[in-house]
Amino acid sequence: MVPVLDRELLQSAPSRPVNWRGRSGRFYALSSENIERFALVGDELYLIALGHNVLWAGSSREVVNDSESRARFRLALTCADRVFHVETSGDEVARMTIVWDLEGGEPVLGLALA
């Protein structure tokens, strides 16, 4: 068990990137977010997971415009234990490709990015 003071310090400390490998084999450095304070911001991409399983990946655009994605997003929030911010460009095709790639991905253990 982590003492309350230490837990509060850990929550406000900057997070190190978490390495994730997409289904294509491409590596991503994802930024961990606090799941209890999580909110979709603009068109930023996010990945919601339970352990090593991706439950949902996307942005507010998918939640608003796609009923299937919205349902998966709501379900993911009820059982997820982690959420990550995904860096991406504004290119729509690149964003859709990253979402597809991450939905079949998994975390990479033992790999550190500089």
C-alpha cells in the first residue's frame, strides 16, 4: 500500500512514456493519464486499456460521430484500469491508421525509449 502523501506526489509527477507495439509492429511511446480524471480533449487520440488488452482507441470525433465507437468507449470506461494519450499529426488517414494499429496492439515490456 502506498501512503497517501506518496500517492499524491506520484499522481502529479510527469509520467514516463509507456511503450506499445501496434499490430503492424510499429512502436508507440504513449503518455499515461490519470484514469480518474480522464476527459477527452479536442481531437487528441487516446487508448483505453484493461491490463494488456486495448478496450478502445480513438478521439472525441469517434465518440460523437460513430455510435459503435461511442458504445465501446462507454463500456471501456466502466472496466478500464489505464488510459494513454497518443501523439499524432492532424492527418486524418494517419490518425485512422494509428487507431487501427493500436486496437490490435500490446504493451512492450522491458523496452525503454530514450
